[in-house]
Amino acid sequence: MSAEKQSFFDGLACSWDERFYRDDEVNLRLDALAVRLDVKPGFRIIDLGCGTGIMSGRLSALAGEEGRVFSCDFSMKMLEMAKGKSLNAVSICSDAHCLPFKDKFFDRVVSFSCFPHFDDKPRVLKEANRVLRDEGVLVISHLLGSRELAKVHREVKGAVSTDRLPSKKTMLRSLVKAGFRVLEFHDEKGFYLLRARKHNGVKSCIRAFS
């Protein structure tokens, strides 16, 4: 992630929750999304591009005292805001393209409201595969569809003006190439959810989702 983008998110950290997550309806939707991720007690989870930790706290509650959430972001200011939202979280300032974790460390890799901002998305997918245990699950999610996100980023301008989610075809091909089997894909108004299981050597399953 570029220094320009890091500075952009540092500057928004203090106002982020007030801007985007103050409504009760939004928080209810986040609660429902977290449950949908099928997190079990004892799971190790990385909240990749955690921002202010809006999802980390929910993941931590689901993983319980025996589990552990790693809140990972490139913005130190965002990480500072994230502290205290997770029961059993460790804050990690790191680039998603090169994670400081050993192979097969996590049960879940969750990227909520962040994936468009990664500069080299195929590389991030490969890193996610590397740190996931066998049969672990990657989740990419947003409370907006891809077209809505593109419009928001275009209007914001600056460091994120060209940040987009890949097209469905591109995303599915990249996932298969990175060693994932797609479990679920939704891209509609007000919602984006992609779940994929680590499954190295899988034959292409794009046809079933085309």
C-alpha cells in the first residue's frame, strides 16, 4: 500500500466510525454478517485491513476466550482506534501483501470493507492462502455492492479514487489460481460477500458461478 494511501486512512481514523457505523441498522447488518462467517470458539482469525476494528470485536466475541483475533492494518491511526474493540485481539501493523505469520496459521482470513484498496490483489489472495490452514476459509465482504463502492471511491477522489473490486470473472479466476474453491458469491445493491475455501490443486470451478 502506498504512503499516500496510508496517510489518507490515517487522516480519517478518528472520524471513521461516526461517518459509517453510527446507525443501528448498519450495526445489525454487521452482526448478521459476522454470524454468517461460521466462526467457531477457539478459531484464530486475521481481520485483514481491519480499519477501526469494527469487525474485529464481533469476530473476537464469536471466537471466545480460547480463540484469537489479529487486527491487521497498514494505518497505525486506524489500529489505535481498533484497540479495545476486541476481547482477545492482537494489533499488527503490516502490509497485507507480505504478512508476518507462518504458513497455515489461521482458520479464517476476513477482509471487511478493505479489499479494493489492496494494490496487488492476486498477491494478497496468495498470502491469504499461505496463512490459512488446510480447508480454512477466506471472506471478502462489504455492505455495498461493487458498483456502489466504485461510485463512492470515485466521488471521494484522492488516494482511493480508482480503487475497485475486480470483476466477478477476474475475481473468480484469481481465487482459483491462488488455490481457493469458491463457496459463495454475492454482489448486489447494498451487499457483497465472497467466501472461498483453501483447496490447493482444485480444478477450476468458475463455470458454476458464471
